[in-house]
Amino acid sequence: MKLSDLKTGQHATIVTVQGHGSFRKRIVEMGFVRGKDVEVLLNAPLQDPVKYKVMGYEISLRRQEAEMIVVDTDPSHQQPVVNHGTMTDTVQDTCDQSLPAHVGNTINVALIGNPNCGKTSLFNFASGAHGHVGNYSGVTVDASEACATCDGFVFNLTDLPGTYSLSCYSPEELYVREHLMKRHPDVVINVIDSSNLERNLYLTTQLVDMNVRMVCALNMYDEFERRGDTLDTQTLSTLFGVPFVCTSFKSGRGVQELFREVISVFEDCNASVRHIHINHGHEIESGIAHIQQYLKCNVVVRTLFSTRYMAIKLLEHDDRAEAYVAKMENAKEIMAARDAAELRVKEEKKTDSETAIMDAKYGFIHGALTEAGFRQGTKEDTYRMTHFIDDVLSNKYLGFPIFFLILYVMFQTTFSLGQYPMDWIESAVSWLGEQASALMPEGPLRSMLVDGVIGGVGAVIVFLPQILILYFFISLMEDSGYMARAAFIMDKLMHKMGLHGKSFIPLIMGFGCNVPAIMATRTIESRRSRLITMLILPFMSCSARLPIYIMIIGTFFAAQYRSWVMIMLYVIGVIVAIIVSKVFSSFVVKGEDTPFVMELPPYRWPTPKAIGRHTWEKGKEYLKKMGGIILVASIVVWALGYFPHDESLSPVQQKEQSYIGSIGKAVEPVFELQGFNWKLDVSLIAGVGAKEIVASTIGVIYSGDDSFGDDDSFSDDTAKYSRLRNQMLADGITPLAAFSYLLFVLLYFPCIATVIAIRNETGSWSWAAFSAFYTTAIAWIVSMLVYQIGSLF
């Protein structure tokens, strides 16, 4: 029967994985191996995808992918593949890798492991760096570097993206593999989640194939012991030929011992280290040896790579390995040897060489764990609580309402709670401006400081509390594990949009900042879904737009409507993204989607320290913008509005005849159908550099005009907005035009940093330019339609 036929709570034994190519490879790598028990845990609210338990961890699959897995419900048929003692001591395949030069006692260390195994926690604990630790896969989307010290040695740490294997199925896998082959770190720290030993050790076997110097960190070992699990780590070290160290990076347990093991491995004096070959069976081993004979004829290959590893990759039909070999002089002989070896494997094993290699590796892992006395305890505290929470948060009826309630609470709290510190900061900015005006003589310098610097930067810095609150909620969802559940809940809807369920994680991250969200699309295996996600990400209201929203909404809308207007903007952005995504997936970006295979880690309560650190890191980035691009832009906008200066003119007349007035008047016809005036037009142009500049530009342009006093048309809490409201109303800006303006800000040109990020991730300026052009066109059309149709009523 098919895995998709099982009901919730049922168990079965995996018989085989059908299909071909990268789909089957990824499914097997993730633990769906012949002979393993699989249990159906939970259906998503829309009954697709489904959460399964295999090899002690939880993973989601769509039903259409589960149909490709054949299972047997008779428990007596469960016969796991066991491969006892299938390794041999050897030194025949040591490659002449040229290691980087060292200065004193410096060791270059690469951190490698499965997603969510704790690499970044080690990176932060050892180095004091502030990398983001999230309880879902794909947090580290690029290599982070920092230094640590121990016993007089300096460690150059590189935190690499999480990866399940060293294939070229996803960008992370390829990135990690290229780093190992080109950078040649002195020692690799392979971080292993102790709760998922069998699955995590699959990556370890591939690192053994690469013949890298390695130390394995059995992370979260405190949870391992709390569950009552047992393991002889010394025996495991002997079997794998690398030292295993029990660690817990939250408490710091074993970290010093880990780095001492790194030192001993680096100095070639570690008793556990021995080079082994994992025996893949007679036919495969014969094929590997035959292919190696031809590979060793090439000096470059022998110098840079393990020829054994390259031979294995060729038998796995690895695209990059085949492309590399194709450039060699004896490429035909190598590929002929590969084809002959594969044919022998098919005749002997009745399966392709790729599947046979994966089965052999899992057989070796199972045998090694058995020999090392691995026993699972009876306590399952972590997943028991996770299942209880998932029964509520991923419930068929409650899943979506709870999800939207969380988003509502996030935005409502951001707007309402953040209002109090915002008032304090605004009072401080106002007091600072008054003091500067009183102490300095009238002239260009005072005008620049009061109207340009304080007026421009102050108009944006007051929104720091809202930014911090927003990032607090995003960090909470990421670190707790709920973000992965959000992708699980939303996958079916995302699939109908032509996207992958994993696309939802970058889209949610886009509410914070579009740039890291675009980088996070690397976790999406499908190039098609990755590209579409990048193109629609600018429609997610990033935190840079928040100051504009708060300024305009607070100016034109009464207090009881503000949260709804704010939520409406976010919802409209999502709706436009859905429509555009469907159009792109149907007509613009062609290609097949990849299966929704994603680990669902257990819920973990994030530490206040981690949440506070991550939130403050984002706050610091915001403050750096204030002292950098926002400050410069504010001064430029002030200068354009101050010169040429005529003392005989009123502030309003002065702005109109200035350089910025001339620019605004020139582009005013373009936005006439939206109901904007030249001042709003100029702010939109300035916002191309960074969206915060839109708010600072409005602050500068409307500063210094005291012709309009406060009124009592709004409640007391909006008194601070009344002056700006009266000024904009006098300029002909109605609440309808203001809402159209907000829509334009929501949808138009992504900031320069986002455009560059799209270029870097796609490798093409064409897609970057396309994103800038089409978003602006949509913004113009939508804002025009809203204003024109609204004017009819």
C-alpha cells in the first residue's frame, strides 16, 4: 500500500521509494529508508501536507509525494538494513590537499550540520557573535565568520548553512560542498542533533568519504540523557574514526573539550582519528576502485579532491561532479567506467547505484549505532509537549484562526504598545529642536540642523519602538518553532499560488526586512519557486515602511480605525503577492516544483537572552541607518528645499521655488491621477534609496511651516499629527489620496538594497531590473484605480 493511504496514528514499514532523480534522493536522505518504521502524526488544517515520524524525528510531506512511498502495515515484515563492521582502515586515499597558510596557532574551522542542529548556537557561544538562532531550517543562509580562542589557539570559525547531505539538491548543499573543496578548512566540526542520530550521521558518512579532518559534536546531549537514551561514544568514535564529544551549546557543556579535540586533530595527535572507508558492498566498492584508477591520472583532481569521494559522486549521478569530469582529457574513460560499474550494481542489487549507496550508508550507521550500544529511552518529554501544542495550533478548525489571530496581535501590539515610547522619543526630538533653535542664530546652519537633521532623522527615529516590537514577535515565532508550522499550515494554499510551502518562511521574514528574506529563499530547493518568491517579496510590508504607515495613518485616520487600516495594508500586499505569484507561475517562470519535504522540529521555549539579543541587533541596524543613509538623505533633501533661498518668501513659497520644488513640479503630472501633490511625489523619488527616507523627506518638507496650528478635530492622542494633517489638507491631500499614497508606498520600487539582493541571488541584473519596473507599474495602477474609483463615491 501507499504511505498516503495510512490514517492518523497508524504505523507501517517502508518497503521502497518510487520515482526517480532528485525527488527520490532527497526522500531517502531524509530518512525514508527501506525497513524503517513510519508513523502518521497529523494532517494540516487543509488535510495536506501530512506530518510523519521516521527515524525519531518529524517531517512533512504532501500527499502526492507520500503516494510514491510503498509501505507494509505488517510489523513482522520489518527488516531494517544492517551493515555491521563495514568499514576498513586504510591510508590509500589520502589526497594531497594544499592547506592554507597559518599565522601562529591559528586553526580554520568550518561548522557543518543538519538544519536546526545547533551550529549557530555553538558559533555564538564560542565567539560571542550574534548570529540568529531559529528553530526551523535555513536560518544560516550564508557563511558567517568569527573568532574564538582556547588554550592559546585562535579559531577562525565559519558557520555554514545547514544541510542534510553534500549533494547538489539545494543551494545550501552546494555552498557547503564548494566551501570544503575550495577553502579546505583545517578541521570540520560536524554538529549532530543527539535526538536524531541516525539521520544526522548520514551527513557524517559523506564527510568521511571526503576525507576531511573532523570532530563530531553530539549536541543537545542534556536532552538525550533526560530522555534516558544511552550510547557508548568511545565505540562510536572508533567505528567512525573521528572523536565524538558530548555537548550542549545552551549551557556551554563540552565546548572547551570540543575545541581541545579540534586542537589535537589539527596537530595529528588524536588517538581516535583513523581514516576509514565505509564499505558500500562488493559491487559498488569494485566500481569505486575502477573509477579511481582513471581519476588518479589527473594531478589536479588528486590534489584538490578525494578521488574516492569523486567516484562515489559519479555513481550517484551528481550533476556538478559529471560537469567537472567532462572537462578532463580522459572524461570518456571515466564515464565509461562509471556506466560499467552502475550496470554491475543494477544486476547485483536490482536497484540503481545511487539508491544502493544511500542504503549502504544507512546500513553502516544502523550497524555502528547497534555496536555502540545505542538505546532509546522511554521518556519523550520534548515531542510529547510538541504533539500537544500541534494538536491545537495545527488543528483542522483552529489552525488558521489561531495563525491570523497571532498576526493580528503582532500588528495591534506593534501599533498600540509602541505608541507610548514613541511619544517619549518624539517629545525628546521636539525638545532638542527647540533648544537648537533657541541657542543658534538664524541662518542656513540652524535651518540645516533643526529642519534637516533633527526634523528628518527625528521623523524616522521615533518609530524605533515599533520596529523593535515587530522584530520581537518575528524572533519569537522563529525561535520557538512556530514558523515551520506556519509553512506546514500554509503549504496547500502556497501550492495553489504556484509556490512551495517553504516560500512562506521568507515571506513572513519579509515583514521584518526584504533583504535577509530574499537570502532565506535559498532554503527553497525549487529554482522556480525560489525565483517567484524573490519577485513577490517586495510586496511584503517591511519594517522600513512602518514609519510611513504610522505617520500617514496617524495623520489622516482616527485612533479607532488605525489598526484596521494598518492590517488592511498588510493584507493588500499579501493579496497582490498571491495574484502576481499565480500569474508568474502560469505564464512567466516555467518549471516543475519540488516536493514539500521539511523537518518539523520540536517546540522549544526561546530564552529571553536570545530573543532580546536578536531584537536589539535589528534595532542597532535601524539606528545605524539613522546615522548613515537617513542622515545624508535628510541633509540632501533639506538642501534641495532650502536653495536657492529667498528671505522675502514664506516657508511654503520658499519650498515651491526651491530645487526640490522644481523636481516635484516636473514629476507632478505623472501622479495626477492618484491625487498626490509635488511634495508627496518627491518623497516617493527619495524612497528609492531606502523606504525610511520617505518619512524623513515628508518631515523635512513640511517642517518650518507654522502657518497651521493644532486643531481639536482628532482626539488628544493624535494632536501631534494635527499640524501635519492641516498642512496636507491645505495642499489638497484628502484621506482618500493619503490611502492611495500608502498603497503606492506598499507596492512600488523595492529599495536599492533589495534590488541588489535579488541580483545576487538570481545572478542576473535582468530579474533585478524587472522587479523594480513591474512593482512600480503595479503600484501606479492600483493607487490610481483606488483614487479614481473612490472619488466617484
